[in-house]
Amino acid sequence: MTLIGLLWTVPLFPVAGFLLNGLLGARFFPKKAVWVIACGAVLLSFLVSLGAVVALRDVGSLTPSPGAAVDARAHRVTLTLGSWMPMGRSADGSELSVDWSFALDPLSAVMLLVVTGVGFLIHVYSIGYMGHEPHPVFARFFAYLNLFMAMMLTLVLGASLPVVFVGWEGVGLCSYLLIGFYYDRMFDEKTRMSCADAGRKAFITNRIGDVGFILGMLLLFVNAGTLDIQGILAKTGTLGPGVCTAAALLLFFGACGKSAQIPLYVWLPDAMAGPTPVSALIHAATMVTAGVYVTCRMAPLYLKSPGAMLAVAVVGALTALFAASIGLAQNDIKKVLAYSTVSQLGYMMLAAGVGAFSAAIFHLMTHAFFKALLFLAAGSVIHAMSGEQDIRKMGGLDRHIPWTHATFVIATLAIAGIPPLAGFFSKDEILWAAFNQRPLGLLLWLVGAGTAGLTAFYMWRLYVLVFRGEERFDDEVRHHLHESPRSMIVPLAVLAVLAIAGGWVGIPEVAGFRNLLAGYLAPVLGAGEEAARAAPHAPLFEVVMMIVSTVIAAFGLVLGWVFYERRPEARVRLAESARGLYRLMVNKYYVDELYGKIVLAPYYALCRAAAWFDQWVVDGVVNAAGYVTLATSYTSVGFDTYVVDGLVNLAGYIVRGFSWVFRKVQTGIVQTYATAMIFGIFVLVSAYLLARGH
Amino acid sequence: MPVPASHILVFSLLLFSVGVLGVLTRRNAIVILMSIELMMNAANINFIAFSQRLQNMVGQVFSVFTIAVAAGEVAVGLAVVLALFRNRDTVYVDEVHVMKG
């Protein structure tokens, strides 16, 4: 089975790195050993993944063995490591069990290589970026990064929904830990949000989505009788349309949380509180794409429900446009990139929603390259600017940090969709697929194309404000201005190459090439895509659309150049004339405030009511029980003291009273006794004599 | 002509009464002892009187015994009074009331 048999080690290397660095790193290892372990673990994962993916090409020649099932038609190898939750027999007599099982097929292979490859580059980058951190922080950072890699790989490889969910929750946990990495720092002075608050916001928002994921999972389990992904997908034909729609929408709600779609996107911009490599790895390249990945993984389920598909497409398109428009007016370099990420994730969801799953994965991949590059370059800028993130205080940096500048330009052109860079091909494929959707195709295309224009515009705005124009920083910053160390520049360069060439695996057929990626993914996603395709190929029209989207992107770039470099006064006039809209965008459409009003405020009120109930009713009952006991005790004690003891004492007092009387008789004087005796004799004798009758 | 027994009995009654009064009213232990001797002798006189009246010697013999016993009794009584005086410097019985309740 070659390296496929070792697939289970892929998540284990980072786990080992996490345990080593997390338990021993800060105390026993020098910093160099820490990063060697962390990067080495990810590199090993990458190499094993690469070997396994290469071995998967000859899937037909692989022989099944116990614990390793081979599905040659779907190019899938499923490794079962052991039973996790054995559940006995089901109603129809089959064995029910949730296994620790990993599946390698073209879909997870693409994810695997993107996650380990980009993950490795970001690990290397972190060596330089976190280099100035003192030791415990340094080791903690790499331990968390490795844990994240392990969880992400579990998510990608998981062959049953619970295994995927373990990874799903694990990456959420790591995201929380890394967003709040500098938990003692303030993130947003205006709203008094600390980095720890930002982490919590991300975690809780994700949890809301996770409820949908769990419910969807349980719904599928109840109706399909299994939690194995392929088992569920094989049974979608027997499920009713209502169940399919409900399950698909619930899973999509979970994906909305993880992949930052409306209405749960609010956490991602605040996730920028984490260190920049974290933003690049988790909040751009890998974790946030997990929702898209799971949606594509469950594609046959979604295809059973046109309503759910439409919902995915509409939510994706709206998110793309909405986030892009907010990105226009942000002044924090990372916030611009964060809204850009939300917008691009919307693109991916749009692709999945219109049935172009391989296009979604394609864009996921190219986005991982160019957005990781953008974040890492932004990190390099922040590093050079001594921690400054406000683009109003930058400008003219192209002369000072040429490598960062060059890679940033490449990434900007790639995300803007300028051919022949990576973003062009994936974005174009999505737009083409959206255009062919029925019945909303034209609308979805317009939204997508408009978003493409906005993306080009705000990215060029970002580029101009950071790298061109006059220098707007002070001498103190200028004094420290420096190009980043080689460990940061090399990953940038590698990612720049990928951002240029990464799209060439998916050049559409009209240009005379073969769409390699779509072909590679076809065993998994091809059937579904054929089913969803509404329009036949129209080569000429496709070329026209390509030119149109390129023109739109170029127009956005030129507009950005005009407004921010050529004629800044025109921008000021525009902002003046549309002041209301501008304010709305700067304040992110007040969505956070809206959620605060309609979700958090009632929630806090509920909490206060619960606290009041607890304090007064629950505590009141408990206290009342206490008081009743106390009162009973007092009564009981009173009865004891005054009645029982009283009777006992009364007997004593009576005895004592008699004693007192009789004691007085005992005078101790002999003559008293003698007198009494004589008197007594007199009485007795008198009585005797009287009785005798004298 | 012998003295009638009734006279003797009245005399002995008076003597006895003097003894009783002496015991009850005097404070001096020695006087009380002496009064007790008076009462005993009143009893002896009764024995003698009835011995004469009944012409029987038993009464006389009895009184001789009584006088002998009385001699012993006085010896003991005086020894008690002597011990009392040594310990308490008093022979007044009302000053000795350790048995008071």
C-alpha cells in the first residue's frame, strides 16, 4: 500500500510536535529546537501526504487489505484504524459503528497538499515573525500551530462525520487559542475589545454554527442509519427531499459559522487579533475553507435539494458583495484582508451553490496561495513598521522593503483576477458557472462580477496606501524600517510563485488546454457537476465572458489607481457626496451593533433574569427550607428546655421543697428532739387512753 | 401502817416530772445527766413501791440492777461530757449542734 498505508501518521506528526513543544518546549528546549520540531513535523506530514497522493494515481493497482478499502471508481482509499463508537446492530441487522477512519481521494488530496504545503510555509515564516518573542510564548505559539495542523488534517481526512467533527471542533479550539494568543493585549480601543474577547467571539459564533452541524449530522444518522460519509451519500437517493433539504441547510449553517458567511461572518474580522501568521494559516488559507470543503464533500446531498443549493449560492453571493463593500472603507491592513477573505469565501460558496464544486475547490486552493501570501506580506509590512497596522500611517514602502513589495503586488494582481495569475482562472470559472445557474444566473453573475470589480478596487487601494505615495510615518518608525529576515522572505517568494502559477492547473478547456484540476477531481465531484450543469459548453461565449470579467477587474484596478494615487481629491469629493454610504461602510453596516441589540441584549437580559431567578427563587427556596428547619429546631429546643426539662426539674424542686421543710426539724439541739419525743409519747399515750374509753 | 402505794406513785411522778423538766430546760450537760438520774430514780421508786404493794422481791432486785447500770451510764455520760469539753470548751448542749440540718 506504499505511503497510503502511512496516511494515519499525517495528523500524528503535528500531534507529536504539539506534545513535545507544549509539554517540554518552554522548559527544556532552546528556541531553535522548538521550531525545528514544529516545522519538521509539518514537513514530514507534507512529504507523507505527497507520497500518498502520488501513490493514489495508480489506485487501480492497489490491493485492498484489512482496514484499507479501495474504491477504484472514485479513486478513494479508506483506512480504518479502529472502532471508535461501536453501537451494536441496527434494525436491519447491519453492524453500526463509528470508526476512526481516514479517506484519501482526489478531493481530500487537494486539501491535504494545500493544508500541509501552505501550512509548512507559514510555519517557516513564523520562525522569523515570532523570533523576537521570549521563550515560553515562542514554544506555546508553535505548539498551538502544530495542534491546529493536526486538527485540520483530521478534518480533511476524516471519512465519517464524527471524525470530521473532531477536526472541526479542534480547529475551532486552536483558532480560539491563537486569536487570543496575546490575551493580555487590547485589540480594539474603540469598543474595548481585548484579544481574548476576540477569541471568545470567534469561538462562540462558531459554536452557534456547530449546533447546525451537529443537528444535521444527527438528522442524517437518524434517516440514513450511518455516520460514514460515503454511506450517507450512497443513501441520499432513499432519503426524502425534506430530509435532504433540512440536513443540507443545517450542515450549511455549520459551514456558515466556520467559513464566515452571512449571518455568522462577524467573528472573522475580529479574528485579526491573532498574530499575522495565524491569520494567514487559519483565517485565510485553511480553517475558514473547511466549510467549503465539507459542503463539496457532501455535494450529492446538496444536489438532492435545489432549495438548499440556491440558499448556498445566494448566501455566498451576498456575503461576497457585502464583505467586499465593507472592505472598501477599512483602514487596518489586516481588516481589509479579513473582509477580503470573507468575500472570497462567499465566492467559493457561490461556486458550490451553483454546482461548480471543483471550481469552489479550485478557488479554495488559489485563494489559499494568494491570500496566505497577502497576509504574510502584510505581516512583513507590520514587522517592518514596528507593529503599525493603520494604512493611513504607511505609504511609500516600496523602496524600503522591495521583496515584500514585489510579492504583495503579485498577490494583489492574483486576487484581482488579472490573467494569467492564479485568481483569474478560479474566479472566472466561478463566474461562468454562476452565469449558467437557473433561474438566478444573471443576478448571481452580476453580483459576482461586481464583487470582482470591488475586490480589484479595494486591493489596489490597499496597495497604493501601503506601498506608494508619500511616506506618512514618523522618523522613529523610519529608523527601524527593515526588510524581513530570510525565513520570512523565502515563504513569501514560494507563495508568490504559487500565486502566479497555481491557477495553471485549472485553465479552462476553451483556451486549448485541459482543465487538469477538474479532471483530477472528476471521480469525486464530476458526476454531481454534470447533474448540476444547466447549459451546454459555448466556447465563444465563454471567451467573451472571460474578457468581460478581466475588463471589470482591470477597471477596478484603474479606479483604485485614479482615486488613491492619481487624483486623491476626487476620492475626497466622492466620499463627501456619498457621506451616508461611506459612514455605513466604515462602520461595517453596523452589523456588530445590530447583533448587539437583537441577539446580545436579549441574551444578557435572559442571563440577568436567570441570575435573578437563581438568586431569589432558587436561593429563596433553599433559604426558606433552611429557615423552616431553623424554626423547627427552635421549637424543639424550646419544648425540650421548658417542658421536658421543666417536668424533670419540677420533680427535683418538689423533693427539694420537702427537704427544706424537713431539714428545719433537724435543729441539732438534743433538747428539741427530747421535747418532740415527750410530746409524741404524750400524744400516743393520750390516744391510747382515749381509745380505751377513759 | 405502811405508806399507801398511790402516795409513792404520785411522788415518783413528781420526781420524774422534775427530771423531764430538767432535761428539757437546762443547757448544762452535767445537769441534764443529773436530771436523767432523777427520772431513773423515779422509775426505781415505782419498782420499790410495787414490790412492797405486791409483796414481791423482784422489784427490789430490779432496782438494784438499775442502780448498777445507772452507775455505768453516768460513767459513760461524764466521759462524753469530758470529751466534749476538751474539744469544744463548753458543756452547753445548745452550742453543740453539728447535726443541724
